[in-house]
Amino acid sequence: MPHLQVIESKIANPDEVADRITSLNRPLVFTNGVFDLLHRGHVTCLARARELGASLIVALNSDDSVRRLGKDIDRPINQLADRLAVIAALQSVDLVTYFEEDTPLELILQLKPDLIVKGGDWEPSQIVGNKEALGWGGKVVSIPFEHQISTTETLKKIRAH
């Protein structure tokens, strides 16, 4: 059970995450997303994000937030508690939390990460929190895709069979 305890200890509710990051080493890297059906593209991007700093925090869209993104009606496939546990199990991730809003801007303003990172489909200027992070001396990075995999495309393949 020690491994399960480590996973659970990496999950933070939004109201406690600011206190929890005080124990993390800087520079602090922040990223966010749905991370519904975890695939190689996700884990590679998260590993690359972690390489940019000393600690990585990942914020997941809540289930309601995912539904507002305009994805398929049955998304997310995996509920928030399951997505949090899967992301927390990754070695590259130091802390995982979630946000109820449409974007993680409120959380970013609260945490003031040193780097905000998203996958290669985002231009740095389009990344939520870009202006704010640059204002406090942070950086915003778009990590090029190494694997052209998408949850939406995977679900299309599954549904076609």
C-alpha cells in the first residue's frame, strides 16, 4: 500500500493547493488539461514539462468544465477522481489538482508558477495566463508534439468498430 499512499498524497483540492506548493522545489512548472484517456502523447508532454523545472503541478478540468469545452456529449470518459489518480501516479508529476472554471486562470494567479506549459497545439500567446506569467517574470512554453495521438481520434476509432 505505500505506493497507493504516495499517489493519494500527490492529489490536492483547489482550496489547499497554494499551501501544498510551498513544499515543492522551484522552478515550478504548471500545466493543465482534461487528460481523459491517458496516452503516449500525454505522458511524453508531461515528462518534457517536468524537465523544464524542479516540480510539476498538473491541473485537470473538472467534469463540468470538460462538458463546457464542447467535446462529445459523453466526455469525460473517466471521472475526475479517476483522472486525478492516474495523473498522480506518473513519476513526472509532483502535485495534481483541478479547477471548476472554464480556464485555470484563477489557479494560475493564485500559484504564480515559474513556467506555464502546454502541448504543441497551443501558441504561447494563446496559453491562458500568458500575460500574467510574463508580468511576474515567468515563462510560457509550448512543447512540440512528439507523438501525433489524440483522445478524440482514439475515441473515433473505438466507436467505428
